[in-house]
Amino acid sequence: MSTFEKWFSLDGQVALVTGAGSGLGRAIALGLAEAGADIVCCGRRPQNLDETCNLIERTGRRALAIETDVGSSKQVKDSVAKAAAWQGRVHILVNSAGVMQGVSSLSTTEEEWNSVIRTNLTGTFLCSQAVAAHMIERGSGKIINVGSIFGSMGTTHCLAYSCSKAAIDEMTRSLAVEWARYAICVNAILPGHFETDMSAGILSDPKTSKRIFERMPIRRAGRPDELKPLAVYLASRSSDYVTGQTFCIDGGYSIALYY
């Protein structure tokens, strides 16, 4: 192994990835496995988790599926305990579980609002809190939150989602400051438009996708695999001096007023 490879190798590491059953969560889980980590896949759809685990095992790494509702404190604690017992520790946490309600602000019900906040924001907090307790015991760890560029941009028809992602940005900074003394680095990835099931409805509409891509300097949606290198960087020793930061990966969408 070259010196360069050692900086990014995750050999001997265990990563817990929420929302690992599909989309960006699955891509990140596979990317970490390809870098050498064993993966605990958490999510609410067992069949999808099993599919992700099968893909991980094809890379030669080990995988464990745990059905988990991240909005439930009890389920999160139980899942983290199982993950820690599986290989003895958890080195990396990726908070990727997320949902979106595509309705106008006036039409959003209290139940819809609470559902999004419970999964996206409360789930990120509960998982971070539970895993950090184990990381503090061993004196190091990496936490990667998956936010969104829409946490810092005005949008329509996704108020609860945008608010939850904006709060994740601040949670990232606050936890980074509080847990730095334990050598725990907390950072966030802020994706833009990616080819996932969550964005399929938007990107499949010709008028909407045309409007999005006309504004986007790179002129296309991101591919989930393109998230892997950034996730590996933030999970590896190469980012040991990086904490409290948010990394946009959006084809330039958030920086271009007109293009």
C-alpha cells in the first residue's frame, strides 16, 4: 500500500450508515466499503438493506443489516448497541436517512411537518448522540451528516425538508465544537440534484429539469457514485484536521445566479 493510499484507507474501520437501503446512502455505504470499511446498514426497508449488504459483500467487506427507524430513540440505541457489539466498535457514522414532502407550505399538515423533522433532524441528532458515546470511550471518530444545498437556498414545496437540512448545518458546527476535544470530527455533505428515487419526480419532468440544468454550470444531475470520494475523504485519516465544515457537491448549482 502506498503512502497516498494509507491516507484514504478505511481498512479495519466499521461504519454505520443510515438510509443505506437506497440512493445516496447506499452509494456512500458502498464507497466506504470499497475503501476497506465493514458496514452496518440501517434503514426502514429490510429488503433494500439486504440488497445493499449483498453489494457490499461483493467488494470483500462484511455487512450487517439492522432495521431502524432513526426517529425512535429506543430503536436507535438498540441498533447502535448491536453495531458496536458486531465488530467491537463503530469508527464512522453517516447520517443519510432522509425524507421529503413535496407539498406547498400552505398545504403542509402538522403530521407531514413532524414526519420530516423527526426523520431528518431528530434522527440525525439521536444517531449522533448514541454513536458519539462509543466514540468518546475510544477517543476518536468521524461523523458525516448528509444535508442539502436547499438548507441555505429559498425553495418551494419542500419547506420542512429545507428547514431540517438548514438545522443539520448548525448541528454539524455545534457538535464539531463540542466533541473536538474527544478527537471526533463532524462534517456535512450538501448534495444538490442527484439521480435518486427522491429526485426522480423532479428530474423526470422535462420543463422542470430543463430549468434546473439551464442554471447549473455542469448541466446535469449528479450520479450517486460521485459522492463516494468525498465521503471516503471525510471518513479517513486524511481529514483529521477538518471539522465543522459543510461541503457542497451540486455541479455549481448553488453558486450560479444565472449561467
